[in-house]
Amino acid sequence: MPSADNKRIKQIIQDSLTQQSRNVEMKETIDLHKRGPTIFKLNIDIDYDMSGNPLCALAIIQDITVQENIKASLRKQKTLSDKNAQFRANQIANMSHELRTPIGGIVGMTDVLLGENHNEKTIEKLKIIKESSDLLMHTLTETLDHCKLMADGIKLSPTPVSPKTLLKSVWIKNEFILQYRQ
């Protein structure tokens, strides 16, 4: 170690002795070579007699450069991962939003056609289109809401809900799906 760093460590030990600290732990960064700084962890444990005079001191110096570099790398990777997750959430939100427009057109035109006179077979087919597009629109809305939640762009607020109405709605949607899967 360069003499300036030796002097600094000796000074730290002297300061610890005068302050009557039992244990001192600190990190120091010292430029030892061209590869970059070396990071040391310095632990000093001091025993005192009954009068408060130092009896002995144990100083342990550890090279923790590798551990600190790994921590820095992990922090950098986490930041990058968070940015990627944000980007994905935004892309999915944009895609969901773009899909909602044509689905809305399908729903609207189906409603118009259902308002006109048709035979029973055509009405049944239009109802299937309507239910399927409503289900798809609901799925897209849920996806968009999820993306907004991930991006902190939506705030939840409690709303009173009738359990009976909610269960009836779930039953009707799932009954329709099961009916056409069989």
C-alpha cells in the first residue's frame, strides 16, 4: 500500500483509540494499480482494560473489490431490467389501445345490424359476433389497465359492488363461452 494510505489507516486506528470505540468498520477506496481502484473493508476491534486504556487492537483489512463490483453490476442490471419492463408495458398498452379502435368498430356495426330485421339464423350469428367482440374488448381493456398499473399510470379507487350482480355477470359471460365450446 502506498505510504499515504498507510498513514491514513494508522490515523483511523489512532482516532479509534482516542474515542474509545470498541469496534470500527469502514470502507476505503485506494488506487493501487492501473486496473482501477481497490476497495478495502477495514474492521478494527479494540479491547480496553478496567481503566479504559487500550489493551490490544485487532485490525482486519479485506479486499472487497470483487464484491463491490458485483453489487454495482447487479444495480446496473436491475436498472436496465426495470427500464425494459417499463418499455414492454408501454408497448403492450399502445398495442392494446390500437386494437380497441377496430374492435369498437366491430361492436358498433354489430349493434347496428342487430337493430335491423334479419332471420333468426343471421341474428344468432350476429349475437355470437357481438358477444365475442365484447369479450375481446373486455380482455383488451383489462390488459390496458394492467399495463397502466405496471407503469403507475392508473389509480385504483374503491367502488361499491353488488356481489349478486357481479356473480350474475360472471355466470352469463362464462355460460356463453361454455355453450359455444361444446
